[in-house]
Amino acid sequence: MTNNIREIWSWNKTEEMNLVQESLRSCNYISVDTEFPGCLKETAMEASDDTRYQNLRFNVDRTKPIQLGFSLFDSEGTISGTWEVNFSDFDETEDPCNEKSIAFLKRNGLDFQRIREEGVGIKDFFTEFTHMIKDKKMNWVTFDGSYDLGYIIQSMTGRESLPDTSQGFQETVQKLLGSTFDVKKLAGQCKGLSSRFGLQRLADELGIRREGEAHHAGSDSQLTARVFTNLNLTLSRDLKRKREHEGEIMMIRRVHDRLVQNLLMQQEVMEQEILMRRCMPRRCYGPVHPPPRPIMYAHYPPPCGYFVVPVVPRLSNYL
């Protein structure tokens, strides 16, 4: 274990739970991961959602968790602490389990004998832990966490059977835990990533280095928290860019609407002017003025040309 991941055993439980309670004062996010004895009933890839839940319910009700890992962090992604709880309840020689899963966990370093001898009881831990968080509004983060939430709900309720339906399970999760986020689903909303990626593949794509060993609940919960924080920031940036882009589009649309409105007004004015011109009379029917009096011209030979000579009546006409 690294210094960043703390283990909880029967001999240090009181000290570590005090640290957990101290971290809860500044943290409202908790990422969780569980290690369990595998699935007694396998689920096909093409199975329906109802079949998947019924198989989950069958497996969780008949097996016991081996480890619980959880990391406490704030809305900025600052991790206050990571703990790995080792439960003493599981006995590989007596309890139902998937042998292939047990062999896989052993290859990855889980010491089942030590966990059995030095671990804490599921009921004792969850009684204290549930009391710590009952008045806090926590946001629960998982990676493909249906089984993780199933074991947590089962442990919080004294190992009662899970609800009969998927809808009942979701309602119970909402009632006991509150808000939940699945990193696997969030990855499908990010450009360049996929909901088909595993946790380690996502971490590699994002350049996040793991602390501790894979397939240990503490290490997996911490990596889940760090990947979630990175994805959350990415989605926030993408949402901000989308809003800015939408704002630019809205501004362009407003300018376009104004231009169209001005063109329509100009067209309306032109149509009114044309209509007025068509209604105006083409001829003038005012009073007719008499033609001007004729002017008499006297003729002189060139180069003198012509000039106007007024006509004077002869005196003989009056004698």
C-alpha cells in the first residue's frame, strides 16, 4: 500500500474511522469500489436490463464483499483521503464464490487468510460508517458500479435481500445514498472516449497515473475519483463552449432578423411610393393661357442678319 491509501483492519479501525470523520467535514463526494467473490450466475452481453438486475440480485444476496475502497474528495477534486476496508466475513472454504474470480484476486495480491484473520466485520463497520454520513448530503461515484451499490445497500440494511425490481433498487439507492454518478457512462459523453473503455484504459487516455495496485478496492476507488474529476472538468468545458457557440448563433440570428426586418420595411415603403405614383393624374387640366402676340421681323441683307423691329402704325391711317 502507498502512503496515499490507508488500510482499515480490526486493530486500527478506531484510529482510521476518526480520520474518516475528519475528512467528511470538508468532502461531499465519495468514490467507491468493492472486491467480491465473483458472480455465481453469469450474465450474457445481450441480456435485457431486467435479466441483468435479477442476476445481480441473485449474486449479491448470496455472496459477501471482501474489500470496500472509498475516497473522499471535494467539488474541486481534492482528495482528502482514501481507505481500503478489509472484511473478515468471507471464508473462501465455506462461502459461495466463483473460483476463477478468487484465483484472479489472489494473482493480483489479495491475501485472503490475512483478511479473514485481521479484517473487520461488515456489520460493525457499516453501522459506524452509516451513522457518520446520515446527516451529510454525499455524491456517490462508481465505475460501472451496479454491484458496488448493491453490496453497499445490502450492508447498510443488515444484509437484507435487494428489492425485487430494478426500479425498486433505484428507489432504494436514491433513498439511502442520494446522488450517484457512473464514470463509465460519463466517459461515453466525452469526445475521444467511450463507455466501452475500462477504468485503466480511461486513466491511460487521460494521462492519470494509478496509486497502488489494480484490482485492490482502495486503488480502484482513488483512480475512479481522479478520472471522475477529470471527466467532470472536461464536460464542464465542453458545456461552456457549447453555450458560447449557441450564444454566437443566437447573436447572428438576431442580426439576421433585424436585417430582414429592415429590408421588409424598405420594401413596404417602396411599394407605397409606387402605389402613390400610380394614383397621381398624368395630365394637367388647369386654365388655358392665350398664345403670345406674334413678333414682326424686318429683313436686311447680309452680313447684318436679322433684328427685331417693332411694328408702328402709319399716321396716314389716322388722317
